[in-house]
Amino acid sequence: MTTYLPATRRRPGTDAPLARRRLVTNAGPADVLFRAVARGGGSLVLVLMVMVGTFLAYRAWEALRVAGFSFVTTQDWNPDGGGFGIAAVIVGTVLIALVAIAAAVPLALGAALYIAEYAPRWLRRTLIAVVDLMAAVPSVVYGLWGAFFLQWRVVGLSRWISDWFGWIPVFRVDGVQRHDPLTTATAYTSSTFIAGIVVALMVAPIACSIMREAFSLAPAGEREGAYALGATRWGMIRRVVLPFGRGAIIGGTMLGLGRALGETIAVVMIISPRFIIQPHILENGTSSVSSLIALRYGESSPFGISALMAAGVALFVLTLIVNFLAAWVVSRSRSGAVSEV
């Protein structure tokens, strides 16, 4: 590696600047090996991503050529006997992911702040291990827990939200009257809301880990300066820790959103598939791209497989956009902004 120092001095008796001094650094074998491994790993990830996208696009081309632009606007899914499209499943995918993020971010942020700032040292390690263990639990376990335990205990909450906030279209349940005691519980089960809560518990550990690491790296000098100016602990967190970890909060949220968009098994075990645009998150029935692929892959014809590949391309592109935005946000952070003390 060759670098040049700036020429700031001038030759004696003249106005001509001194020539820049050339500094040559000879990297050792370990440096050369590390650089080669790092570049090779990064290049391999890019190559694999391009190969996956190319494969999906190639297999999906037949279906996309037949469907055309209607693939984006059609709600039905019948590749062998009529129209097919992703309008309904892509809306369901986004709604489930948004419900998951709305529930996961406050939980992850609170847990990260408690672990990094409030928890005693002897408890901190245990909590970190528990959070990491939650991220390692298989999704099928979350699906079983959500389908057989959680959703029947969330019906009361869903009914209460529908009764008091049903004037908001997203919380309305069609065919259900306010405070109707005869409404069955099945009107609220297998819904976007329940699937989103289960997915939230799956993505919260990821977001919590990212936030916790950023909070723990907040500069000690700025912490002490805040206390010296008379700030309380919460004042120090609000003025120092949170601005420093702003990039990690946004990045962790968007990375969790990317995970939520592609969650499959837990969603399949909870929802009741409906191939219409379902904007009411509390109402029974919804669908997602990943659940569609999982449910229809084994019974589809060759053309049906191509249609499912096209749905996979849409999910692949959507997930890439979310993750690239997350990487851009994190790269522009300090991590974090300038403290406001």
C-alpha cells in the first residue's frame, strides 16, 4: 500500500513546495491472507445472491410472460384454471410484518435499554443469554405455541380493540356488531393480528441484540458529562444513549422487518388462507407470499411452480429493498447521532 503525505513545507528561499514524501507499507503474509479471505467472503455472498435472484427469475419467466402486469393486480391464485397474482398475498405479507414490527420494536427497545443500562451485572449475562436463546428457537415451536395457546387467549384483546376502535377501518371486523355477546371467538382467530404477534416474538431478539450492542458502546465520557451537568439516569439515556444508538434502532427495526416479511412456518400454522385483499387485521383469514409457496408447492403443476417462483421473486425483491435500506441507515450512523447534552 502506497500513501503520500501532504506537502505543507516549501523549499528554502523559493515558493516551490517540497515534493510529497512517499510512504510504502509492506503488508505481511497474515495481512495479505486476511484481506484475501475478507474479499473472497464478501464476493461469494454477492455471487450467491445474484445466483439466487437469477434462478428465481429464470424459473418465473414463463408465468410472468403469461400473466403480464396483471400478476401484480390480481387477487386470485389459480394458475392452471384462471387468473393468478400476488395482490392479496403481498398485502397480507406487508400487514403481518407491520403488526410484528409494531409489537416487536417497543419490546426490543425496552429490553435493550434495561439490559444495557439498568440490569445488575449478575443479571445482565442471564438476560443476554435468554434473548439469544429466543432467537435460536425454531419457528415451528413459535407456530405451535401461537396456534394452540396464544390465539385463544388473545381473542378477548381482539374483541376489545374491535369494539372500541372499530371505527378505524383497519380494526373493523365485518359482520360483527359492537359489544355483541353472540359473536363467536372464531371470528377473531387465524388473523393477521395473531400472526403478527407471533412473528414479533421471533424478530424481537434480533432487534434487541443490535440495539443492546449500540447502547453499551455509548461513550463513557459523554455519559459522565451528562451526569456532571445534573442529568438523571433517564435524562442521560435520552440525551446520550438514544441519540448514539439511533442508527442501531432504525437498522434493527428494518432488519427485523426483513425477517418478518419472509417468515413461513409459524404463519402457515396460524392463518386461515384467503386470496382477497384483507385490510382488517383482527378478522379471521389472511395470506402471505411465503405461506402461499409452502402450501401450494407440493401440489402444483409445472406452470404452477413457475407462478410460485414469480411470487418468490416479488418477496426476494421486497426483502432486498428492506435490507439494503437497513444497511444504508446503519452505515450512515455513528452508530448514532451527536449527543444533545
